[in-house]
Amino acid sequence: MPANLTPQYYAAEEAYKKAKTTEEKIEALQNMLAMIPKHKGTEKLQGDLKKKLAVLRKEGTKKKSGKSSYNPFYIERQGAGQVVLVGFPNTGKSSLVGALTRAKVKAADYPFSTSVPQAGMMPYENVYIQLVDTPPITEDMVPPGLLGTIREADALVILIDASADDCLEQLDITLNFLKEKNVIPEDLEDDSFPYLITANKVEMKNSEDNMEIIKEMYPGLTIFQISVLEGDLEFLRELIYKAVDVIRIYSKAPGQKPDKEKPFTLKKGGTILDFAEAIHRDFPDKLRNAYVWGSTKFDGQAVAKDYVLADGDIVELDIG
């Protein structure tokens, strides 16, 4: 099937080729993903772009960690993925991070209690996702340095206060800010960059009426309703895991059972070579054979080095 790439995509591709800094390359790749037509003919290209984006984010992390100057908005990546929370004051970002991660974040009933990003690790089955609480934004103020934190993320949780009189304005301003900075696509139905719009405090008075207004203004937009104070957040935990777009791969030594406790995580579309590199950077060059249990036609099937793995696969590597 032909890709049928658009002029907008080629413009973003040209910007990527001309980009000199890691940040510029990341922004260009995000634009390419936003502009690429979504159909079967571009699936491989989409996967390649996502891999390049993941590599650049890792490179950016290493460069920043090596700098001597302190950046309070830099959060070292940990776990299977990094998810950043964005929203207005008092939407409940800190409380949500605390509820999902048990991190000791500062949650208060007054605005701007979070002055710098704070991270916690959210367990999901046998992996951990890093959640990052951030200082709030408003119509008139975006904290310096916050955009860099947002750009590093694998996914976003956009939080609004369903009980607030200005909940629609919160959503409008937050979405417009992210679109203007090319973090999320202009078309809100485009899933090239994953984000979850979440309405908190749905147990409060006026929240039901406010949500009806938002649904009228944004028909077709999925908004997940939660109550950090009263609700069951397990469904949100699963949505956050799915948003980071990773697969879990289990290693197996020859003649032994697989280690099902601590999986390696790869971006969807990850191959045998990606898995080998995740174990050790020298392994791709030393790899002779690979055997897979799970997504193959039969257990223990020998596969090529570019074989695309699936979530839950078990892999045995023959390293020379």
C-alpha cells in the first residue's frame, strides 16, 4: 500500500534533516508523526519514527545528566516510560501522583504548592511507569523550564478540575498551549502523540453539569472521569501503561526457565536487535541466533535479527 505522504509531512521531514540540536530533532519527529497519514502503508514508517524519537530522548537524558549545571525541571528517566501530568492549579496533579505511586508529593488545597517537577514510580503488574507531577500552568503563566519537561515525556496526562467554574477554560488553555508548542497534534483525534485527558473531582457539586458542557464543546473527545479522593483508579493505571506504548519481553538463558519477574521493556515495534541492545550494548554485534516463545508459530522458533517482538514474548539469545 503506498504511503501517500503529504506536503506537510515532507516539510516536517526537511526540518528534521536541518535540525542541529536534540530538542529540534525531537520536535521535528513529533511533527512528522503528527502529519503522517495513519494507515497500513505507513505502519513501518511510524514505527521507525517512534524508535528514532525514543533514541533521541535517551540521548537527551544522557547529555543532561552529564551537565554540571543544575536544572530543577530535569527529571531523570526511570522505569518503562515517563508520563508527565499537566494542568491548572488545584486540579489534583499531586494527589493523583501520590495515589498512584505512593510518592511523598506535596498536595495542598491552595494553588502553586508544586514549584518544581516531582516524580514517583507507578506499579503496573510487573513493571513501573514514572509519573511526573509538575508546577501548574495558567492562561498568563507557564513556568520556565516546564516545556522541556513536557517534551521529554513518552505520554501526558492532562488534568482538569471537573468541579471548577472554569473547567472548560482549563481544558481550552491547556490544549491550546500544547498545540501551539507542537507537543500534541492540531487534530485532537490524531493519536501520534499519546495523552489522556482526565477530569478529576467528579464527586463534587457542579461536576456533572460542567462535564456535559465540555462534551458539547468537544464532541467525540474522550475524557476520563476520576475522583482521586473517592474513586477506583485501577482503570487509569492501565490506561497510563498503554499510553507509554511499550512491550514486555522476558529473557531466557539456554536450558533454563525464563525470568518472568523482571521483564525488559521496548517500544512497540522493537526487534530482536533492540532487545539484545537493551541487555548489553555489545550484544547486537555478538548475536549469532535468537529463539522466541510467544508470538512465533511454534515455541522456541529461530527468528531473524529484525524479527518484531510482541508483548509477553520470551527470548533466548545465542551470543558468540
